[in-house]
Amino acid sequence: MTNIGGLPMAMPEISNLITRNPGLFKAIMLTSGGFTGGLSSTIAGGKFIDGFRQGLITSGLNHVAHSFSGTNTDEKYKQFRKGFRKLVRDEKYIEAATLASDTYSLDSDVKGRYSYSITKSEKSYMTTGGDAYENQVVEITTGFFSDHLGDFVRALHHEFVRVSA
């Protein structure tokens, strides 16, 4: 037990809760976000339920963002990051993009409707082009592969959304 400001903190109990039941811990975190949003809305003169709903949405999106940003310590994603970085070092960029797409199921709605084009450049960008309802080309510069992995995955997902539009 640690003591902060004279108040005992039950850190071992919280740590045990996280490791024994991560689903329950996530639910508690999301619900806490909802209650915080509801309380804030009430203080600002709004409806509790509107703030609660917005708090849940924000907490949920934050959780999703963290799962893409590399904060997920699950072994599968550790292996993904390691494999991705090795492919980039070996300049196997299409394989690295495919690994990211497959690991996060980013292209599930557009399989067979796109191809990759890799452009050697220090600049970081991705773009999608091609005729509507035809095979789209997702162009990625090699500089983008050296950016933060979470940014890469989010940008790749964004381009797949553009393919499906």
C-alpha cells in the first residue's frame, strides 16, 4: 500500500483486478467516462444522459485509439510490431502494409478492390487514386513507414475507407 496525501491507495488490488478480469476493468473505465461526461453536462446546465452518452463514446474511441497506437501489450500485437519493423528494415514495404492490414482487419470491406504502390521518398504521405468502382491504388511513400506505427495503421485504415467510398 502506498500513501499519497495521507490517503491509502490500494494499488495491488487494482493491479489484480486488471490482470484477472481485463474485460471488467475496461467496462469500469468506459462507464467512468460516461459518468464523468454526465456530471460535466449537468454542471454546464445540460442533460445528464446527453453527457453520459458523449462520455461513453469518447471513452470508447479513446480505447480504440490506444489499441491502434501500440499501447496494447497483447503478445499478438508485440509480434506484429516486431514483424512490421523487420519488413520495413528489409525494405519489404508491401509486405509490411499487408501485415498491418491483416493484423487489424483493415481491408475486410475492400479485399480485391485495391493494390499498393510504393514510392521512395523521405516525405510521409498516403493517397488513394483510380477510377470509381475500379481497382483503387493506395500509394504510400517509404517515408511513411518510419512514422509512428499507430499513425501508419490509422492512415492505412483511412485509405481503405476511401477505397470503399
